[in-house]
Amino acid sequence: MQRRHSSNTEGMPPERNRSQTLGSESSLDEGGVFDCLKPDSPTSPQQLFSGLVGVSAGNVSSAPFQSAGMVLGSPPDVFIQMASSSRDESSHRTESPPYLPRPPPHHLHHHSGQHRSSLLHAATSAERHGSRDDGGDDASTPSPALSELKAVVTWLQRGFPFILILLAKVCFQHKLGIAVCIGMISTFAFANSTLKHQVALREERSVFTTLWIMIFLAGNIVYVYYTFSVEELHNSLIFAKPNINSFDFFHLIWAVGITDFVLKYFTIELKCLILFLPKMILAFKSRGKFYLLIEELSQLFRALVPIQLWYKYIMGEDPSSSYFLGATLIIIYSLCKSFDLCGRISGIRKAFAILCSSQSYGTRASSQQCSEAGDVCAICQAEFREPIALLCQHVFCEECLCLWFDRERTCPLCRSAVVETLRNWKDGTTSAHFQIY
């Protein structure tokens, strides 16, 4: 059967096409292809098309081929004779390449399997190259989050001078309040650390330093309330509203912060009074319990003071305008505050239980245990005074152990656990937590 060449052979001269066709035929004939085109013994179309996949031999008849003017030979020898009309029509066309016989069935299946495997391999390699290309694009292209972050950083860099100008303006407008806050924070930090150091010194504490702390804190309280006497900030200590015209958020934080720092100062002064007491009135080993109780009571009172201020702020100047919203927010605030107060009350109960009970960290050490320990306490580096032997058989002074376990919960030498729970306020420290609500 004759076929047309592709478009790239139509423009070539007939002589050149003829020579190329003869050359291709001769090259193909070298492999013995045209040797099979000999009509030695005729065969039926059923035998010829028996190798096609999906075509049964019984369904193929020779009548259509004979009417079309084609003579079929024995497989694999095939000779096709075209009608004269088709030859005349094809004389104006370029000659088609020779017809190649269909390979046997086993070769067909073999080549089709190879073709399928090559297609699968090509598709897999294309997917791999596509995934690599996509990965390269993802690696080179920044993520949207990173792009947004870069945009924010660029905006901050451009607006940094304006931010500085705004901060300078705000600081200049509230320079007095900022100076007061910085002063109160530094005063509290100094007094708290000094009192803790004096508690650790025990008999060697300085009465003059303790007295100076009390006078200094009292002077700060008087100075703050006198400077802001118009606002009447001391009313917050008795659960009353300060004299502030516009009670907005910043005024609320101002009143709550000043009151919280003043209560911290009072707490440190009470602890200084405990430190003033002589040893014959109150032993040093028992003072940690009083420090703990004073701190728990102070934290409870500091948690109660801001309640009325927050109620005033939530309800607003005119409660009738937003009564439903204010009532809802007050209920939520009260529920959250109740859980906080329950925890504070539980801490006070534990502090009272520790104060009323005599806590023992071990048994009285014998003379043999003291001699084995070298007759020297490892904490105070002096001779034993009322020696106590822990469960780990290490011997220390009773007073030294009480002061040690006010800050730690393990043995000073072997670090074995002795105290189950550590109470952080038995060493005279005051909580620096800012009670804002």
C-alpha cells in the first residue's frame, strides 16, 4: 500500500527522491527484508493476520482483499498488487517507502513491552526533572511569610526615625511619671537585695543598715504621696477611688502601679522589724516562718487592692450607657479573680501551718558522729551548736540547717533531697511581681 511522504519530502526534486528511495531500499535489502517478498506459496488472510493482537483468525476472509486487487502470499512473504487506477493516481506523487512486513507475534509482544518500558522510563524521568525544577523554583523563591517579614523590617527601617520622634514626644509629656517609676523600681531592688543579705548574716547583721532601709523606704512613700497629693493616690490603700478626672487605662495603670510599689515597701519594712528583734526574743531559725507569713499576707492584700479600681474602669464614667457590656466583663473579671484569691488564701493557710509546727530535718547527732565529721560544721565553719544528723548521715548545726533550708531543699554536701517543697520567701525576699489586676 502506498503512502504519502511528510511535508519535508514534497519540495525535493523527483530524481533526488528516487535516488534516496533506491538507496534506502538497498540499505534495507542488505538486512534481507525484500527477500521475503516472494510469492512462493499463497496463504490465507487468517494465517497472515493471526499475529495481530485482538484479531481472531476466523473473522478474517479473503474476499475483500481479492476485490481490492491484492494478492497475498505465504507469511512472512507478502506481495501487494495495486489496481491500475491507484497506480495512475500515484504517478503524480513521490514514491512511498517500501512496505515492511509485520514481525511475528512473539517479536511484537517483545517490542511492545520494550516500547512501554521506554515510555514509562521517559515519563518517570520527566517527572523527576519536573520535580527538580519545581524544587529549584521553591528554593529560590522566598515564602510568603518571609516576604511579609522582610516588608515589615523594611517598613520599620524606613519609619525608625519617626518612631524615635514619637517616643521622645511621649517621654517628654510623661517625664515625671517615668522618672517616678524608674526611681521606685530601683529603690525596691536595692532594699530587697540588702534585706536578704542582712537576713543571711544572722548575728553579724548591721542594725544601722536595717534602720537605714526603713527610713529610706518611708521617705520614698511620703515623697510620692506628697508629690501627687492632688490625685489622692493613698485612697487606693483603703479601697477608695483616687481623685482622677478622666479615669482611662493609663491612669488606671498609674494608680495600680504606685499602690503596688507602696505595699511592697511596707512589706520590706515589716520584715526589717522582724530582723531588728534580738535573738533572745525570736531565734534566727524561726524567723523564716514569719518572713513567709508576712509575704503571703502582703500578696493577698496586693491582690485585693486593684479590684475596686478595675470595677470603676470597666463600668466607665456612665454605667447606664454600656450596662450590659460592663456587667458581662465584671462577671468574667470576678471569676478570674476568685481563682487567684483562692490560691493566695491557700498559701496563707500553709504559712500558718508551718509557723505553728516545729519542723525537724533530722535527729540529734551523737558525739561519735560529730567527731567523725571533724567537730566542725560545714556551713558556718565553726564548732557544732546543737548538731543535727540528716538522713544522709551528714552533721550540721541546727540553726545553720534552718537557714540553709530556707533557701535550698537538698543537703549542702551530697545534694540529696531533704525538704519536699521549697518556700521561696523564708529568706526575707519580697516578691517583685507587679500586681496589675
